Amino acid sequence: MIVSPPGDPDGHVAAVWLAREVLSEVCTARDLTQAKRRLIVFFEHAVDDDVPSLTRLAHKLDGWRDEILAFHHRRRAPRTDRSGQPAD
């Protein structure tokens, strides 16, 4: 449990800090299954804490879920061009 510092009475800073920690665990997951679990933990955390900036980030990352998990599936990020289309 993260204790909110005196300058964070609503706990928003602590919630975002914990979200950052969970997201780093997504990036360092050893395989696709673990990455999926960590991403679910992040989404649950974002919903439970109800911090507007964290909610927006969760929505954005949910839209990129396939690309995020593709890294763990292939052990590298998918190549795309500037428009976001798959590169040849």
C-alpha cells in the first residue's frame, strides 16, 4: 500500500505512481500471459482509483492493447509507418 504524502490529500499522485509501477511490470513481463495479467491489474487500478488523468491513460492504452501485447507475443514491437499502418 502506498501512503499519500501530505501534499496529496486525495491520493491522486500516489495512485498515478502505483499505476506507473504496474505499467513497468507490463513492459518487463516474461511472457504474453504475464503481460496480459499485469495489464488487467493496471486497468482495474485505473477504474478503482477514479483519477481523471489515469482514466484517460487507461482508455488510451486499451485502444493500444493489441500493439502493447504484440511486443510480448513477438518479443518486439510491430513495425508501422508514420500513419500507423503496418510497414512492409
